[in-house]
Amino acid sequence: MVVSVGSPRRRTYVSGHTKRANQWHAWTTLLPSLIEPYRRHLHDTENLRTPSNLGQLKSARRCTRNCVGCTLTITCVFFDALKVIEVDTCPCVGAAQRLLRAGLFPCAPSSPTLAVDLRVLRFIEMLALRTAPNVSAWTDTLEAYLHGMGYKLPMKDRLRRRFQRSYHWYRVLERLSQEHLNNLVDGQCQSSVPDQPSLYLQERCPLCFGGDDWRAGRGAADLYASIITFFFQLLTFFSPDCIVCIDACFTQKRSNAHHESNTHDPPNPTHSVFIDETTVAAVEAAVDAKCKRQQGRPHGANQDDSVEPGMRIPTSVLDGCGESFVAADERRQKASTRFFSDTGLMTLMCRHDRVLWLVNMTSPGEKQHYALALINQLFQHIPKEMRVGILYDIGCQLERSCHKWNLLPSLLDRIIFGISVFHAYGHQWACQVVYHPRKRIGFGLSDGEGCERLWSALKLLIPSLRVSGFHQRLFTLDIQINYLDERSLDSYGLWLSRRWTATQKRLSSARNALVTINLPAKTLRSEWHDQVQVQTKPLPRQTSGQAHQDFARIITLEDTLQQSRETLRHSKNRLANPTHILVVDADLDMDDMRNRIKSLEDARKRQKSALGIDGRRKLSKLQGSLFLLTRMKALAVKTRLRDKLRHRKFELAKLERAYRQSVNEHRLNEHTSQSVKRREPTITALVQKYNTLCQELELIKHQGNAPQNAVLPHHINKEGIFDLDVDDGIWEDVGLHEDVPHPPDWLANNSVRDGIRHLLIRDRCKEETQRLSIERCRLQEWARSTWNGLEKAVKTAGVCYY
């Protein structure tokens, strides 16, 4: 075969993915060289106060080195016009540098056909931070607006794609420019005191990690904590040096339905608050290896209840908390991996609602290795002596896992776990006594709900990020979080002022209440210590608690049996007068009732047989005492009421977090809301029934038919019953269990009970006051250090535009 020498060369086709990757690489290489002209332009135009000057492009046509260049024809987009200009380029100074010095940003790193005015891009960027981002709507609006003034692009040169590229890389340049300035200032702000938190953390939150020395004020906090814990005679407590919170959100998902969902778009050359995927995967592998190597037997129902090593509450309480929370079940699916590549986010935030780190979740459930990765990352950036308080929805379960599987072995002695205030209602009362931040030393008035406020602030990004690229999604979240940080930084002073005023108000109220009660603080602390010891003590056997449930079930069966017999008797009386009803129907109804009575009697017989000899003897004693029988009914009603209130709170939490809803989800949530409202009368009726039983118990005791030293249960106030506050009487079953010979004051004396509550509030307010004073000093020291560093950086840089 003869091949002609003059035949044309075969054309090489490049895929769209390769083209985008090449352009991404070109932008990444070019952007560092654009920081200087960009900062100079901002300085010359007083931060874009004056419009772009196209005359600079004409005055800079010739290169001083006489390079061989070319002339590009570029369409420029302004607020009020479309202008076509010619730009001379050469290898020394490319089109991007020339355009940027004139106040324009190109759509491509080389040979651009479109450039956008920086003021237009700045306006769109600020708008995107406050509304749901929608480039298509913005470009269509801008095109229609310019078209109305007589400017129109050719149909083949639509604005959207090129404008989107300009907008994206302008935002990357803005981030790189800000990071460059921060590095210049940070280089002049090195602390002379060793062992300080990293500069990253100091930038993330100056109130938590800033200041000249993080140890300032620590001695007073430890002294106050030691004075309080002296009365407890337990393990040494300490006040955390910083307080953080952890939470997950499964509404921030990314769909895998779009094209190329299995491949990642190239990363942006900017710093991120997201922990690297490889770091998270390494933590997951380490956790899985430990858990598989140390598989333990589940706690059986017939085993003695006990306190696990390192924990302060019994196993039965921890099991109850784990059953209450969906987050505690790692196998529970909250997002389908079939439809979503990324299933959600988990964040670590400080108590000032500042994001420290984020983790991108890819599992269908809320696995604990995400939280452990965040905690590990935090401790890599703080001194080895710094202590951390961590608030988490399931903080008790996370600490249990750490002790059980030997996770975080070198860090556990520097961590205090707690549960966030909003989610405390789902925990057992014994767990709240230990882990609630209002009951635990050192947490002040921190609530641990900053993560919820973050998810609310990020909800506007849900629609666009659902179909975004992997790295584009992370970059957009970084931009939004940076905007929230700027707003937070501007309001630090107001935050401290509001917090101080609210704390002093609560402190004054608690002090006045303690003066009215007129009991020594030492006595109240001793009673609180005794209460914690008793209420966190393991049960003799878990079966003893089951026996009480069996008693209540048998009593309920007997009540139902009695009502059925009354109904049968009423039917027989009606059958005596056949003119009112049909005899055949009456016979059928009576047969059904007899069958129901027989099944109830069989069920009662089975329940009594399962009790055993001791159980049946206790049941006979219970049924022989009207007081004990009524008290058992009251306990059953209160337990049912508490379960319904907890269930209602969980349902409302789902509605409050329903940020983005499809039509079906909206209908489902409407149905849920209506169901919650329909069940409110049932809860109110249970409260009324419980209070009636309490009145009956008071009457029985007044008549002298109650056991000696019997403590009467407290009534439940209907007002505020749906709030589920930590100090509500709904949590404690005072007077509903077996009587003690000499009931303690924390159980039987209302003045002591109120005094304990006000004492704990006073302690937390004092802790908050002390922490706010330290944070105010840190803010002042950080501001002074940053200002001095800024002045030095301006002198060191040697250029006026910084």
C-alpha cells in the first residue's frame, strides 16, 4: 500500500473531561500570579469604588521586550453595557493580567472571549451568600436586562457557561488573595509563649483559642471546680479549657444521578475546613479493627446491672439512651447510598458557633468514626495540656464506645463528654444527671446547639449542592462558612455583651431564690451529691425493674377485665327487654364479649405464672393495699405520659429540620404535624388522670391507710408540659417507688429540691461569668496582636496596596 506524502495529518480528539482538567490545571498555575495585580487594582480603585478603566488596556499595548504576541477580541460585560475590545498579549504578560489590571476577569486562562467587570462579579458573589445560588437565573436576568438596552450576544455565544467560569475562578482568586494576606499577617503574629493553639484555630475562633496565653484564667477555674467537687468526694473534676459541639446533618446530600457521579471534579487550590478523605478513612479502619478484635457479649436481661469501666452511669441507663436515639444506631439508614454519593455532613464547632472542621459523610448512618476523626483533628492543633468539653447528641454513647473499644486512649483523660441541651429529653434521667451541661461542672451556660444553627444557615445551599460536583460542593460550603465567620467576627462584641447581660440576670434570680430558701450551700451540695449517688446506682437486677412492669401490666389487664365484665353484665340486662334490640345480635355480641373475657383471663394467668412465687406474693401485697395499688397505677400513667412526650419531641424535631422537601415529603410532614396536634388532647388527659391519682393518694394518706414514711408524688403542671425542660418534675418518679424508712431531704423536702436546682443554676452562671471574662481578654489580646502584625506586614511587604 502506497501512502501519499501530502495526505493530511489525522486529527486527535480530546474528551470534554480532559479539556476541563487541562483548563483547571492552567487556572491553578495562573492564579498565584494574579494576586498582585488584583490587590493593586483594589487599592487603586478604593476597593472597586471607581469603575473599570479600559484606557489602561490601550496604553499597555506594547511589550517592553518586543515579544511576538497576538491580539484578542474580547466581549466585556458591565452592569450597563456590553463592550467589545481588543487586547494585545504576549508570553510576558498574558491576557488575564492585562484584563485584571483594567478591572476585568476573563472566562479562560488563555485566549478568553469574554471578560466580566469585577464589580458585577462582586455583586453576584455577595448575592449568592445571602440567597440560593443560581447562575442560570443570574445570567438570564443580566442578558435580558442588557438586551432591553439594545445589547445582545450572538445565539452561539450564550453568556451562562463563560460567565460561570469567570465567576467560579474569581471566587477562587478572592479566597487565595485573602489567604495570602492572612499568611503575611500571621507571619508577624507568632506568640513568644510556647505551647499555644495552632494559628489555624486562633483564626477560626479568637475567643476560644486566641490571646497571649491560653492558660490565663485557668487556675481560677480549676480552683472553683475543686471547691465544688470537694463536697462530692468523687474523682477529681476539672473545668474544660474550651467547649466544642458535634452534630451531623443528613439534608446536605449529593446525588449520584447526574453524569460522571463516580468521578470527582478537580480540587480547588484553596484551604478548606473539610478533613481529608484519607484521614477519615484511616480513622474508620482503625476503629473497625479495634471493634472486630474486641467483640464483647451483649448485656443480657438476667445479668446484674453494673457500671462499666470508666463510666458513671449503669449499663441499663446507657442501653435505654441508646434505644431512644436513632443517632446511636450506626446501622440505621438516614440516607440511601443508592441515590446519594455523599450522604451528609458532620461538624465540630466551638461554643461561639464557629466551624472548626467538617467531615463529608458517605455512609447511610451516623457512624462514630466521623466524630472520632473530628476529635483527633482538634487535639492535633492544641497543646498537650489543654482540656476539652465535648457536647454531642449521644455523648454518653460516644464515651461508652471510647472506654469499651479503647478508642482515643491518650486523649480520654483530657475530655469531658456532655449531651446537648436540645437533645437531653431523649436520655434517661440518670444520664441527664451526669451529662446534662446544666448539671455538669465546667460547661457554664453552653448549650451545644450551635450545629443546629449552622444547618439552618446552610439550608439555602441544599438544592444546588444536591447536583453539584464533589469538590465544587465542598468549595461552595467553604465560601458560605467563611461568610458566616465574617459576620460572626463583626458581632463578637455584641455577643459577649448579650451573653453577659443574660448571665447576670439569671445569676441574680438564682441568688434571690437561694436567699428565700435560706439553706446553707454546703447542705444543698451534700444533698445533690446523695441524689446523684442514688439515682445513678445500678439496679440489683434488671429483672427487678421488669417485675414492676409486669405488675403494672397485670393491673392493667385486671382493669380491662373488670370493664369487660361490666359490659357483659350490661348486655345481659338489655337482653331482658327484647323490644329494644334484636335477640340474635345480642347473643353474638355476648359471645364475642365472653371470648374476650376468656382471653384476658388466660393472659392474666400467664402473666401471674411468669412472676414466680415471690412475685405473686408481692403482687398480693400490692393488691391488698389501696395506696400501693393506686401508686402503681400512677407510675404506669406517668411512664406512658413521659414516653408520649418524648415521642412528640422527636416528631417535632423532624419537622424543624425539614429544610428542603419534595411534594410527598411536604405532605408527610403536614400529616405528621396534624398527628402531633391530634395527640395533644391524649397527653393532656394523661396529665389529668395522673393528677387525679395523686389526689387519691393524698386522700388515702390523710385517712391513715398509707404505709409509714410514704412520700406523696408531685402533681404535674399542665402549663409548659410540652417543653420538657431538664428541671421538670416529669423526669423524676418521686414517691412512686418503694418507700424507704427515712426518705432523704432531696426526695421529700421541696425546699431542698428547689434549692438544689437554684444552686446548680448559680454555679453554672458563675462559670459562665468567669469564661466570658477570659474570652473578653482573649479578644482584646488577639485584636491587639493582629493589628500589630498587620502594621508589620505592611512595612515588610513593601507595597502600598496591602
